Amino acid sequence: MTEGRTVTSRILIALSVLLPPVGLILVWARSGWRTRNRLLASLALLALTWVYVFQALGLSIERDGTGWRPLVSISPVWSRYATAEGASASGGAHAAPASDIRSWTGFRGSDRDSRYLEGEIRTAWPSDGLPLLWRRPVGGGYASIVSGSGLLFTIEQRGPQEVVAAYDPDNGAEVWNHGWDAEFQETMGGDGPRATPQWHDGRLYVLGATGEFRCFDAASGKVQWGLNILSDNGARNLVWGMSASPLITGDQVILLPGGTSDRSVVAYHRLTGKFLWGALSDKQAYAAPVVAELAGREPLLVVTAERVVGLDPAGGELLWEYPWVTSYDVNSVEPLLLGNDRLFISSGYGHGAAVLEVGRGEDGYTVKTVWKNKRMKNKFNGSVLHEGHVYGLDDAILACVDVTTGERKWKGGRYGYGQILLASGHLVVLTERGDLVLVEANAEEHRELARFSALSGKTWNYPVIVGGRLLVRNQTQMACFDVSPIPKNPS
């Protein structure tokens, strides 16, 4: 009899664990229990119910760009196994076929300045949003999307692996993927890889958050060579992980491991992986390297945790430097070339912005501060240049600054710690909560023209436009919208 009761109790416990609502009924239907025990059991079953719902809906609570306010993301468990789905579009989708797409080859575009130069975009958005071409689930992380070889690429966190994936731009279907064991976790910023891949001449160069680096044949996904840039250069990872996207210049791939003994900035042969040179011993930061024409040369521009430097890309020789120290060593935004040998630099955490003028004389290089103030504080959200003005997120609020004087023209529009790009004289803003917003790049006033919800959850990934397709992603989803101009009626 006792044995029968034991078996029955075990069955009831198992049912309660598997189906908490059934367990609640059994708890209150069963006789002989004290009220206190019923209440405790009910609380435990309600908590278990919440865990199941939390997992089924894929709910995750993360911190926004302030580091304090919560943001809720939803990625239902069934969607993780779904394939890409297209959607019919009001007015008809007419984006360019994949064969006509030019390449957005690297982080923030070919010049790393978030400008779309292929042509015009649609600037009269429908009230219900741009036509959706397709949407699909993706893994976690903050990398953006690049294109080349007729494909789209990004790097994602899928369980305990970082995974590089190639997608068909026509429908979002996965073409190939390659993963390795690496899982970067950080409670304030969030988990997953950060650095956007770089496509160049049929190869894809990819860096993970823990320093794992791979060179792929972009069409097939076959690994050409690889190494860990931290262990190879005697460096330690940063608090928020390896974030600086690879840069190709000539036959070199430039990486920023932050090692000592002239291994803070390093160059490898892009085809073979042979080590070519190392430079500096600075602690690194989070901004990607850039090549820009200044003072009659094309130096490699790097923002470390301590300074902005110009290096000779042929061998890493230090040409000039400018002190730039931000709280917590968080320099996360690339220098923006203004022309006339001038650069715009900016950082958050109360630091601000400056315009530098780089000159070259008989005694070497000079770096002059044109202006410096706190009217534009780009935390990890790069600004764009349009007609003598810089538009960017001053912390979480969009602002416009005159690059000649440093005067702020206006400040308005709370978009959180999102990202922006410039196209057809307009700003395309992807907000921290996943909305797409169209703002006129107008130095006289802030004019928001359109807005719609594109993604769900925290969104820190830069938007991309290739071939009239506006591509966005975050930690759970990737979507493609038609932003090409509506063809004019020949009649």
C-alpha cells in the first residue's frame, strides 16, 4: 500500500513539473495538506510556469545603452528553427535582383562612414512602413551585415558557438555557415560577437568577440586560414570584447588585438595569414581602423584607449598622434574624414567631440585642434557628414553640429542608442528599440518624416543599404525592406 502511494506521488510530482497548471489543480484538490504547504507549492509551480513561458516566448531582458534601463526582446523558440519568409508589399516590391547588387563590403560601408552612394532611395515612405521583402531569425550579437560575391554575410552567436553565415539576398535563405566554439558573455553590454565582417576580392574576413579570426572563400564558406589574434599577439581581451572590424588595405588585413611590445596594431597577409608587422603597445579600444587621405598621404587611422594615431600602413610607423582618453577606455567610434585634411572624432561618457587638422611640414606632421566641445557625444554610434554638418546621436538624442565652428544647430528626436546612415540627403535611423525612422538631413531643423516598427527588441546593429534593399538585424531577427525609388511611369 505504501509502495503504491509512493509511485502515485512520484507520478503526480512528475505531472506537476511537466504541466504546472495541472500541478496547481492537484495541489488544491489533494486532501491532507496544510494551507501553508499548499501556498508554497503553488508559488513554486507558478514560478515554474513563468520559466516555461519565458523560454517558449524567448523573452530576454537586457540593458539599453545607458547600462541601466531594461529592454525586453522576444524570440519564440519555434522561430529559431524557422526559415526566412517573404511578405507581399503594398505598391509592389521592386528591389534590384541579387546579380545587380553592388557591395557594401565592410563595416559602415566601403569608406566606413555610413553613406549609401549607389543612387537614390525612396524618401516617401508608406504610412504602414516600407515593403517587406523577407524576414528571418538569426543568432545573437551586434555585428552588422556586409555583401559581396552575390551574398549577404554576418556573424552570430548560436548557442556555444560563434557562427559566420551567408544568406541569399533575394529571399534570406541561408547558403552556408561555419562555426567555432566561442561564447563571449558580458552582463552590461550583452553577449555575442561584435565585429562586422569584411568582404574583399572574393574572400570574407571575420573576427569573433574572443579573438578568433577566420578568412573564408566567400562563395563556398571554405576556411582559407585562421588564428586567435589575442593569443597570437600576447594580448588580453577587452571588457566588452573584440569589436574592431578587420580592414583590408593592399595585401594586408589590419587587426587591433591590443598586445604589448609593438603588437597593439598588427598586419597579416590577407591571402596567406603570414604576420607582416606590428605597431604600438597601447591598450586597444573598440573603434575599427580606417584609411583616409590626409596631408598628402593615406595613413591608417586608429583610435586606441589613449589616443588617435596616424600610422604608415606599409609598416606601422607612427606618423602623428592626438591624446584622446575617455572614461572606462571606451573609444568606440571611427574618425570621420571631413576633407581639407580635417577629421571629426567623438566619444561618449561625457567626453565630447573635436575636429583635428593634420598638416605636414619640414619637421614632420602637426595636429591642430580646430575646435573641441561636448555638443556631440557618440557613445558607440557613429555620426555621418552632409553638406558641412555632422548628424549623430548625442548620447541618445539626434543632433546636428556645424563642422567648421562646432556650433550645435539643433538637438531633437529621442532614438535611444541606435544607429544611422545617410542616403539621398536623408538620415535612416534604426532606433535602439527596432524602429526605422526617416529624418531629413536639414541643418535648420529636426524633421522626422516617417517611422515604423522593423524589429523587436534591443537593436544596436548598424543598418545597411545595398541595391535598394534596406537590411537590418539585431540579436534575434534580420529583415530586408525595399527602399528603392518607385519607377516612374513611362507614359
